[in-house]
Amino acid sequence: MNGIIPVYDVPEGDRVSFRDGEVWSYTFRGNRLVLRVIQTWPGNEWAEVELPVRPNGSRGWVRTENFTWSTVNHHVLIDLSDRLVALFDGDDLVTYTRAIVGRPNTPTPALRGFIVEKLPNHSQQNASVVLGDWILMLSFFSEALDSFSGGLPRIALHGTHIPDRIGEALSNGCIRIPNNIIEVIARTAPLGTVVNITA
């Protein structure tokens, strides 16, 4: 389905509205929308889902008729205090690194969400060097900025071409890690991977 996804407060209930408009079945870049299922059961035509919209943590009920289901065992933990990022497959550590996090006036929000989009960015000609080789868009947004570069202030986990700044707090809220580590996460962790950021 390419179009608006109706979201309801309960199955067969009232439509829910969001501050930035309707929920679409595809992203701004044309990729299929990813939702995280909170509760449902086999064969059920409804699922409660976490939505990658503002306000952060928004949930609602949607029909499952056009779902492509998948199960994800990976998860990413980001510790803002120690400025560490770790990828796990179940209980097994896959990789970890130190990171650049948000500045005090544009902090990285301590939230739980998921990876909604993977954007390869191997050509530095197309973007700022701060973005690195991959951009993993997350399901939540800056709580300090209302917009960023004319668009929504979505938080991302991405690489960087300035690795000497790793360990500092200097971003607008995104998490920057070395290109070799973002490469591993991008190629290993599927869409829908839970990302838990702690203060």
C-alpha cells in the first residue's frame, strides 16, 4: 500500500492525529515505512505499533493487512554518559565504540526507539563530512529543535569523517561513530532494530 496509514486509538476506534500530519506508508526518501509492533497475535487484523512520528513514543493501532512481518534479535545500546555505542545480537556483543553525542544545548535524547531507514553515504561529494559512510535514521526526534535544515529534526546514528572528535559532545543531537563501526551496524542490524539510549 502506498498512501496514508490510518492510525486508531483502539481497534475500530477513533482516528489519531499527529502534529506533523498523516502517517504515510513510505518515508520522505521513498523507502517503505517501518513500525515496531507492541502487541498483536497471530492472524489478528490489528496491531498496536510504535510510530516514527512526533511526539516521541507515539503509539496507535493499525490494520495489518499490508504488513511484511519480521523478527529482530539485534539491539543497539547507546550510553550518553560514557559516550559508548554497542551492537548486540541477542546477548552477544557484536561491536562497540566511543561516540560523538549532542551538545548541552542540543542534547541527544535518552529514549528507546528503532532503526527506520538505512542510507548509504559513501560519496563525500553528496553530503557534509560529518555524516560519514552510513546514516541510520532512528524513529525519534530532537527534543531541543523544532526543525533542522528545513526538515524534521530526526535523530540519526551515523558515521563521521572526523574520527579525531570521537568522545566529544558536539552534535545537534545525532550520534556519530567511526565509519568502520557504522558499516558493521548498517550491514548487520536489520530495520526495526531497537535502539535504547540511556543518560
